[in-house]
Amino acid sequence: METSVSTAVLSAARAAKDAQPALARLHRAAKDRVLRAMAEALVAQAEQIVAANARDLAAADEAGIAPGLRDRLALDADRVAAIAEQLRDAAALPDPVGEVIRGSVLDNGLELREVRVPMGVIGMVYEARPNVTVDAAGLALKAGSAVVLRGGSAALHSNTALIGVLREVLAAHDLPEDLIIGIDAHGREGVDVLMRARGLVDVLIPRGGAGLIRRVVEHSLVPVIETGTGKTHVLVDASADLDQAVEIVANAKLQRIGVCNALETLLVHRDVAEQALPRLTAPLAEAGVRLHADETAAGILAAAGTTAEVVPATEEDWDTEYLALELAIAVVDDLDQALAHIRAHSTGHTESILTSDVRSQQRFLDEVDSAVVMANASTRFSDGGEFGFGAEIGISTQKLHARGPMGLQEITASKWLVVGQGHARP
């Protein structure tokens, strides 16, 4: 039996599907004008957007939201400007639609081309991330697709304000407003309906905590691109430059604690642990990070007189994405043990090795099976914007269709164009 929520969500998905052909026919210059106009409108209406966000923050504070999640939810004028800049970055990128991926002329003269085409309608399910509202809408627009957005009740007022600005710009450019539709008002039941909207929604992308992602992956009838949680690791190898390591570890953990590419487990080679751990953890202690340390790491930190709060690491800690001022630390005997630990506990998101040994670096890059594998760099670089994609719609940890930061190319499909001259198959 169809409820009022299912009627509303299916109507929204159908409206997005009906609107999408208008965008698919748009050439690049027109799409880029719209994206730049959206950026200008966001900046011009930053005060109203921040005021709407303040209502969400007040409710979040009353509910006792974790600091990392609150940081992810919060908007100010600078963050609105940064979100707008992502739209300008997307406008500056080549249009993926129509790009020839490959092609050939067969011996019989038949011409073949595989070209990029819009996905159609992209459904986004995410939590307390107002920036995703704009990133998803902007990237989808550039890639020729409509979007149906469910950003969660925690960001209801923020998302409503942002979507309202973007829809106004679409209308001002004689484009259907329903190219961007929000369904936050319909709650969890709305997500359930969206997951069943096969035929109206072409792909669903969940972005958020492990529970949300698991729910969508396990129950959606719409094809899903899975974005995973970020149980990220940094290995400080025996040959690491410790001056660099101190800076990289602090950056990976502290620059923004509530994001999926923030450091969650630090592994330190036994040969340098006694020297390295006090230096590596000093900036973390100053910032108030609680350290979940294994027995060896805890002993070294205690002997060094650390000012950090140190608690014994449990098995659960090795699998926890904290998104908070918390960090798991283990001392490993060698690269083999480090690789085994990562295989056992990684979510396949991002891992980094800090080393001066070329062979250890190459082995780490070859053997770690994550979407992004780094050497001598902060995990915070695991990001579509940092990769030059002009923002991202998420970081895929699966292996089908897309893996790693997903930019414009990753949210397109393809089709084959076949041109003959009266060909009939013999």
C-alpha cells in the first residue's frame, strides 16, 4: 500500500527523471555558466545559509552531537565560500559527456565508438554534511544528471537553504528546478522508498557512517556505488624521516577530525618506536587526543612521561572509525606485521607509509588493497578536490564501476555508437 511519503518520494524521483533530458541536451558553456551562477548565489546568500545552519547546530548541540560530526555539520561564511569555489572548480573542468573512451573501425567497415553519457538520475543518501549537497548537485549537473538528495534530519535546515538557492539559479537559467530535489522532510521512510525506486533512480550513492552504508547496500533495489568508512592507517617505517613523520601524522589526525580520510590507526616500526612515539604523539597530546595504545606503545609513552591520556587498546579499537580526538596506536615488528594488521582491519579506504626505503615503499604500494595507497603523504590528500577532480561525490571502496575519489568521469555511464553503411550480419 502506497503511503503519502512513498507517493511524495516517487513523485520527486519521477520529476527528476523527467527533468534530466533538458540537462543532457545542454552544451558545456551553458552548464558552466549555471555552475558559476550557483557559486555567486551561494556567496551572496551566505548569511541566510549560515543562519539556517545555526538552527541545525543548536539542535545538534542539544542532542549532544560528537565534536567531529558537529565540525562536519557546521557552516560559516568561509566554508560557504569554499563550497562555492568547488562549483567554480567543476566549471573549469572538461565536460565528460560525449568523450570518446575508445573506438575502432572493424574489418567490415563498421564504425564503433564508446562514449560517456549521463548516468541519468543519481540518488544521494548522506548524513550531516551540507557541503555534499552542493558538491553532489554541482558535479551531477556538469555530468548531465539530475540528483535526488537525502542529507538527513541533522542538516535539514542547512540543506533546505542550499537546495533552495541552487533551484533558484536553475529557474533563472530556464532549466527545470527538479534537476535538484531534496527529500529530507520524508525521513527514514523516504530513504526506504528511494532504495526501491528502480527505474526512476539510476544509481544510489550512500555517504556516511557504517550503519547507513550497510543499510543501503543490503536493502537497495537501485544499483549502489558503495562509499566506505575510513579506518585509515599510517605506518611509520624504520627508515622514516621523523621530522616529516611528526608533521604528517599531526596533519592526518588533526586538520579535520570528522572526515573519512582522517588518521584513525598509527602503526610504528619497533626499531624506531622508542624514539618516534614521544615525538609523534606530542602534538596530538597538546590537541587533546586520547591514545588507545597497545601494551608496547603504552609502555614507551609512560616511560617518556607523555601528557596524553593513554588507555589500553582493545580489539574493537583496531576496527573503529573514531571521527573524534581518538587514535589507535600499535607497535609492529616489521613490514610483514604492518601489512597483516592493515589487511585484517582496513576498510579499504586510504593507507600511507612513511619511509625512506624504496623497496618497503614499493611493497606497501603493491600489496595494500585499498582505494588510495600513499607513501610519505598525509591521508588528508585522499580527496577528489585535492586530486584535481573539482570536488567529489564520495570515495568508493568497492571495485566495480568506480574506486577511490569519484569525480565527473566516475558518475557517468557509457554507451556504444555503431555506424554502418547498410551492414547486415552474415
